[in-house]
Amino acid sequence: MGTGDKIRKDTDGIIIRINLKKNEWIPILSKALVQKTISEVHDAAHLGYKKTLKRLRSSFYWQGMYADVLRYISACWKCQSSFKGKQYTALPQNIEKEGIWQTLAMDFCGPFKIDEEGTINYVLVVIDMFTKFMEAIPTGSMSTDETIRALSLLFNRYGIP
Ligand SMILES: [Zn+2]
């Protein structure tokens, strides 16, 4: 939450985020509706991520909007099928599974084209081999710095394996 933001419920019980500076009230989208809403905005014209995000932001707010939109476009068959750089690498299979969050497999997917200007995005996929829990973190490149940044985000959230 930025400064000047408040969350409250409106008369219909919809949770809204209020930006006091701009005097804007924007409904907070429930997680269950995120995929459907992104697809409604994106799929009509297969907009790039900036435009998709801009349109979504004018009507909704939810935590992790940026990452969700990047993930969606990176996985959009139509957006990626025209893009020649795409490649997937297979994840390692026969890894010893010791316990939850003990053995992680990770790999980059991509590159993905995420807008009309040809901006490139990668997704670092991390899988817990024990539970098959998967997290996908968008990154700007496959550099060591970006990998460390992405993993720190993950370890901040779930702890260090
Ligand atoms: Zn698309």
C-alpha cells in the first residue's frame, strides 16, 4: 500500500482501495477472478503488458498485478507463437525428495515477448520437488543478479530451503 491509500468496504460489501490523494476508489479484485479478468482485457486484442496493465489498473487493484499480468502474457499462446525466440527447457526429473521446501528445482522459461515494442521477459520457475508447489517469478533477464533478486523474493516469502 502506498501512502494515502486506505482499504474499506463499500455499501455492497465490496472491498475497495481508496487513494486519498487522487480521491479514487478502486475495487480490489478477488484472487479467484484475476485470471478471468486479465484474459478479458488482454485476449481481445492481445495487448502488450503495459497496455494490459494500464487498462486493468483503471478499474481494479489487487496485490501482485504486475507479476500476474507478466505471467499471463508469457503463457499466452497467441502472443508467444509469433515470437521465434521461445524455448523451454525440461525440468530435472529424478531428484531425491527429502521434505517440504528442501529440494528446489529451478529453471528459466523464455524469452517471452511481452509487448508490441518487443520487450523481452523471462520467467524463473521454481518447483518444490516434494510438494510440486510451483512459483513463477518474472525477470528481465537470465543474469545472475536477476536470479538472486528473484530468489530473494521467494525466500523472503517462504523461508530459505
Ligand atoms: Zn496474448
